[in-house]
Amino acid sequence: MKKISIDPITRLEGHGKIEIFLNEEGDVANTYFQVPELRGFERFSVGRLAEDMPVITNRICGVCPEAHHMASVKALDMLFGVEPPPAAKKIRELLYMAFFVTDHTTHFYALGGPDFIIGPEAPPSERNILGVIRKVGLDIGRQVIDCRARNHHVIEMLGGRGVHLAGGLPGGWSKAVSENERKEIEKVAKENIDFALFSLKIFDDLVLKNKQYLELVTSDVYLHKTYSMGTVDAQNRANFYDGVIRVVDPEGREFVRYPASDYMQHIAERVEPWTYLKFPYLKNVGWKGLVDGMDSGVYSATPLSRLNVSDSMATPLAQEHFERMFEAFGSKKIDGRYQPVHHRLATHWARLIELLYASEHMLELSQDPEITSPDVRRIPQGIAGVGIGSVEAPRGTLTHHYVSDERGVLTSVNLIVGTTNNYAPMSMSIKRAAERLISKGRLVEEGMLNKIEMAFRLYDPCLSCATHFLPGQMPLKVVIRNSSGEIVRTLQRD
Amino acid sequence: MKTVVIGLGNPILTDDGVGIRVSRMIRDLLAQQQTAGTSGDTIDIKEVYAGGIRLMDAMTGYDRACIVDAMVTGRFRPGEVSEFDPAELCGTRNIVCTHDTNLSTALELGRMLGLHLPSAIKIWGIEARDVTSFSEQLTDEIDCAVPVAARAVLSELQIDADVREAMP
């Protein structure tokens, strides 16, 4: 392969910009997926009062404010050395389940679903939520909108504010749940379960029973045998709000489990000259570049990887579907746990299983006698000075790390956001997709943008704070360069 | 007639917060004037942080919507205020939500499902300078554009208010 020198121009901030470098034979040598980094969060935060962080960090992003709010408030529990009462934890988790339901629903119907339900080859004008609804019926469209609305209402009711919730406090939650609210949430949760089962049925009927799509899901186009990361409870069941971080190796053996507060012993961040965003990797495996396999520290933190690290699901219906998915991929059990599935498009399936789990768990919490307890807050008595909080955001493990002085004024802040975890695997999937579309200098231009986009869309990357300059769903520009670095083709969505 | 004024953007991402700031200025002016309610007309002010279906949700139930957003086009001077119809809305920054869909698709979805959506939608875009650094402060020229955009929206609503009243 000819040595590629990266022109400084490739360091310019792009907006979902992808650079593809060809070798002398005209095959793909390398691909670079550039994500603009938002700057100065550390500087912005230092000097503020730590307790302001849940209402500041939830503004980082308009899409996943609930995840930031929860990771932040958990970091504050530790920073102030205070353990919230059980009811407060349950209220947080209840709200968080409602959030997962809205987020996963939106992703499936508006983003991921169109590729399967309408088809990857369909023109972009049809490959969107409108196309999905034309195909599955207006009634489903209403259900999607209703599902979002009723869960947003729950979030507002529990969180005190619709989008940028304000309920979280160090040591608990600011407001107890009344019996009337509880009843309403219970009803919403039941509707969510029906909706999740129904969504899985759509996936079953339209994807798994369609030979072409099933082949797409199970083919090796987007197969990467990486490590998997996710949060599990004491019984090694998937948990979105609390537990320990578990990492399994590409063959499914547990590599490590650690409390979120130990993340720095396990995760390091690789800096590459061509991008501002860092690549987190498993420190104790090491960085071998953007490659998969047992010796590469690249890991994934997605709905699929969360199921890969779990022995089982904590709710009965989700468990049935969990087993069904692993069986469908012919996954065998090792030490009582299914071997991981590495077919990345199965992430869409895993997301629906998580939707069902979130709905069922929401029902459990809404029926928990303790959920209406007025004991929702413990007042912090001191300042420990360091707080690390972590939750599973819909798009990967999210970690907030704060250090404060003795007054609780922040002196340092570090965040590892969900999407960043998956930067390396996303880049690998993009390369794989490009390799299938470019050979000996010939490009398959038909549907190229969408096929490349499918590679990262399955990770549900949340770059929404920084990537909306062009029309369309996801601004995307693909630049193809020959072995001398000259641009041979630029593709851009109109 | 029910009107909604929506400030769109991220309040901690420097100039991306300009839409939110304009909506807050309008809210303060209307609070002083207490114009709403005099003729059965209402004006609600909302802050929205992501586009797509979320933005469509915020407009549901209204007859008229005014949206203020930051934009990065490179075609205008930073701080310049421009008015758009939804048909040309690709110019502004947050209307498109990478997490779900763009506004025109979201609006079509809403209409397909029979939701009550505004028949009149106007969008004001303010050319931004910096939308990738964390800060609650707008850059200078963009800060100056806040009353200009607020006045443009108020004039669309045929409300005679002195924006200087709401300036700090």
C-alpha cells in the first residue's frame, strides 16, 4: 500500500464527513469518519458549583438530556458522599425507562426502520418515517406519535420539566410520586409493553421473514468481532441505570467487570492526527488500530453489546426475545451465556428487545409499593470531592467524572459520551461498507451514500449538537481520493 | 388564533443559543405588555432544543408558528437576520434533527396523521459565528442581533413593542 500522507485539509472540521483513500490498485486503503468536536466543556464547567451539573450537562445535547442528567446526578451522589433512599433511585430509574422507550422508538421508526421496512435501495424521498407509515399503516404512525407523547408526559411529570429535566439532586430526587401519578404511569407502561411487542412483530414480519433483508442482517458485511461493553446487575442481567460495567471478549468470555468509578484503569483514549474526537479503547488489551479481534482494544457499547454482555434479561418477555435473537444467529452458550452476536445490523433487533425490557421494567417500577414513598432525599453532610457516575445511554455507556474542591466548586470535569465509545467500531463498519462498494477504482455509486450511512446509523450516533448544516436527515459528505491524495469523487446528499 | 413562538437551539453552545435568547426577549416583552388574551388570541413562547419530530410536537395544536434559529451558511454576515419559509428551511441549523427526521418530513407526518398543525410557519435564521464551543455568551455581533430578530418576529405578530424595554 502506498503511504498515505494526510493533507491538513482532512483535519478541517467536517460534519459527518467521510474521507476514503484508495491504494494504487484502486481499492480502499483507509477511511476516515470525521466528527466535529464540541470544544471547551471542561473550561465551561470548571469554577461552577458541582450541584449545577445535572441541569447544565442535560443541555449538552437536545436528544439525550435524560441520560446526561442521570449520569450527572449519580456522579453528585458520590461527590457529596450521599446514598439516595430506595424510592429516589426507583423514581430515577422509572423516568429513565420512559426515556429509553421514546428514544428507541424514535430510532427504530424514523432512522433504522426505513432501511428494512422500505429497503436500502429505495430512493431517499421514500426511505423515511413517511415511507414506513405508508407501508405499515397510518394507525402505526399514530401509535408512534402517541408513544412518544405519553412517555414525554411521564418524563415531565417525574422530572419537573419536559426536555431538560430538573428532578435530580445529590442524594435523591426533588419530588415524590403521588398515587394518581403512579396509576397513570402504570397505564402508560402497559401500553408501552403492547407497543414494544407490536414493534418486534413488525421486525419479525417485515425483516426476518423477508429473505433479502434477513440475508443482509446475517451477512458478514457489517461483522466485527470486537469486545462488548455494557452495564449489568448483580445477576449479570442488562441494566440501564445501575450496576457494574462488564466487558466480554469477542468469543464471549468475561474479560473484566468493574465499578464505573474505576473506568480510568480500564479505558484509555487514543488520539489520531486526523480527527479531534478521541477513540476510547480497552487499556489492558491495547490499541492496535481500527481493527477487530482478541488483540485489539476496540470495543462496542451499543444495544447489541449490552445484550452480548448479559447472561439474561431481567424481565420475562424481553428474555424470550433475547433468547430468540441469539438462537437465530446460531449462538451457542458458554458458561451459561450466549456467545456474542457480532452482526452489527442485529443492533436494530437488540434495540427493540431493549424497548420491551424498558417497558416491562417501567411497569414493575410503577407497581412497586415503594415508588410512592415520600422519602426521596437525603441531605448531603459533606463533600467527598470526587464523583463518577455512569448510566447506559441509549447509544452506549455514558460516564461523568467530576472533581471539586472542599466547597464543592468544580476543579476538573471529564465526560465519555455514549457515541464516542463506538467511534472505532463505527469507523470500521464504514470502511467495510466502502470496501464493498469500491473495487479496482470502480465505484458502485448507486445507493452508496445510504449504504455507508447504514453502517453508522445502526450505532445511533448522537452528533446532533454539531451536525446540522445541510438539509436531509444526516448531513453526509463522502470524499474519495486516489493513492496520491487527489480527490477523484465527492458524493453529497442533495 | 393560537400562535407559538419557538426559540430553537442549544443555550450552552455559544451562538447556537441565539434562538432561545430571542424567544426569551419576546416572552419578557409580552409579559410587560400583557397583550395576549385581549381578543381571544394567544401567544405561547417555547424553547425547543432539537428539530424534527420534537419541533413538530411543539407546533401541534397551533394555527401559526414563528421559529427562531441559528444558522451557519457562510452566505451571510454573522449576526444577519433572514426570514425563510419552511420550503427553504434547509438554511437554519437546528431544524434538521439527526436523531429523527427533518422538519418538512415531520410536518408531512403530522398532517398525514391528522394532527392540527400551523397553516402559517415563518422561520428567522440568524447567521452564527461560533456553534461548537461551550459558552452561555453569544459572540458580539450575534448578541446585537437578538433585539433585531425579536422586533422582526413581533412585527410579524403585529405587536407594537419597544424591544429596548427588554434589553439588559
